Amino acid sequence: MKIGLMSDTHGYLHPKVFHYFENVDQIWHAGDIGSIELADQLEAFKPFRAVYGNIDGHELRARYPEHALFICQGVKVWMTHIGGYPPRYTPGIKPHIAQKRPKLFIAGHSHILKVIPDPALQLLHINPGACGKQGWHKVKTLVRFDLLDGDIKNLEVIELPD
């Protein structure tokens, strides 16, 4: 299963997203989507999973959860918008991670691309950075990876042109 991961679009959908996610099986969005129209475009393009972020209004909050916990290709995934980083998770998150035991923890919010293994909690943390125009980030990023038989493979970072 090929996954395209994004976050912090803030209502802007870079046209190259469709090119870079052409061969993915699903698109996941780690919050701060920014508009129903953007979510509709992605849902029309590929199977789409998302969580809402702190800037998302009531329509997006009604459609998507704050936290998504699911299993995909044998990998237990927890996706949320504000989650922090290993070992400094957002207050209140770490005990839930220890209890739920995801293999992959995805968070957005910071606009900083990070991929960090957490050996203490036995998971991989991915923050795909931001691919929208709003925020202080200088590079718009996406992440692609494969899920296969309980493993996370072939992780790629994509830098979008201006």
C-alpha cells in the first residue's frame, strides 16, 4: 500500500500534489486542511484519510476526527495534528501512545518535517512538514512511503517547487 502524507495545507493545494501522489493508494492529511473544497478535491482524487487541525472550522471538524487510530497493512497508525516529537510529546499524548501502542505516529502542526524513531515507545514518528503557503516554513514538503506486511518501507521526502 503506497501512502501520500501531507499536512498544513491551510486551504492551498499545490498543483504538483496530484503529480507526486499519482501512484499512491491513499492520501493522509495530518490536519490544518483549511477548507472543505480542498478536502473534496483530495477525496475525489484518491481514498482520503484526515484529522482536523487547530485552524479547521466546524465543517471539517464534523467530517474528520481529532485523532485517527487505525490499522493499515498490519501497521497500527495514530494520526493527530498536535502531537509533539519524541521524547517531547504534547502534554497528555505520551500516556495514550504507551497505552495504544501505534507503530507509526503521525502529527503535523509545527510545519517542520521530521522523521524520528522512538525506541522507548517502539514507533516511528513522522511529521510531513507543511505544503501550504501560510506559515514560516521555507520549503513545502510531502512524504510518501509504503506499508507492507506490518512494516514501513521506502520513505521519500518530496520538496514542492514554489
